[in-house]
Amino acid sequence: MRPKYHQVHSISQSGGFMIEEGYADRGRIMAVEFDKKIIVYWWMVSNFSLLITFVGIILMPIWLPLGWFVHKKQYDHMSGALTDRSINMRMGWLFKKQQNIPLDKLTDVSIHEGPILNAFGVVRMQFETAGAAPFILTGVKNANQFRDLVLQQRDSLVSAPQQSAPSDDSNDVLVEIRDILKQISENMSNE
């Protein structure tokens, strides 16, 4: 089942599901596509982790077929989008997680490639935000293009002029409140 979002840029969408569009999803610019090679990467890393423990070696015959199924389900339930205000990620099959990273808090986006990641043909993206732990995404297709678009959107959001002074209507309301408070104060001092 494909995500229900309309795509603005020409990067294709992942095979994962997407929850109905909500407030955080408005202003969608681009969907994030994940490489299917990430399933093999996760499966191999989990198998290696099992191999280094005695209990893991015992569980290995069960995990070999079950792990592939679990990681495939994880992949199927990953989705993400860049909106005009944030990066929205949804993931999880049994334990669902939704994370929205506001672009105005984003300080850096880095792409990590190493020998193991290169062997599987995947990259790891790290999103660093002000005052929070880095958010890591592994297996993003077209990572360089996605990073450039995220940084471009962040820069346009940060450099956009802030809201102007309050409108005349709100000033009128404030003046009226001030006058009422003065009248209340006068009434209290007369008593």
C-alpha cells in the first residue's frame, strides 16, 4: 500500500503506510524514500549481534526466518515527509513512533558512509537539533538530494521575515482592556 500524499518533487515514495494527513503533515514538499537494502542491513546486524552472545546463538535458528519477517514489517511501516515547517517521520510495526523535527530547530544534517554501510549500499543520515539528541535515519534513498532540500527549506524558513507588529484589531482590544482595568481601579479606590 502506498502513502496517500501528493508528491511535489520527483523522488518516489516508499512502500510503507502513511497515517491520514493531519496538522503536522500540511505543506508537504517531499516524501522520503527508503532503500529496500536496509532490510538486509538490519537482518545482518541483528544476526551478528546474536552471534556474539551465548543466548543469541541458541536463539539464532528461530531468529533467522523470524528476523527477516520482522525487519520487512519494520520497513513496510516506515514513512516520512519534508513539510514546509518540519521533517515528519513515522515508523514502527509493533511499537509505533512518530517524530516531527522542526526545521527552525535543525542545526545540521550529516550523511555517514562507512565500510559496513557501503557493503550494504545504504547511508545513515543524522539530524542534529538545538537542545535534543540527534535523530538518525538509515537507508534513505537520494540522501544527498534530501539533505540539500531540507537545508534549503530550513534556510528559507529561518530567513523569512517574522510576523509584523500586531494588527489594529488586536491593538484596539488591548486599549479596551486597559480602559476597563483603569475603570475597575478607579471604582475600587472610590469605595
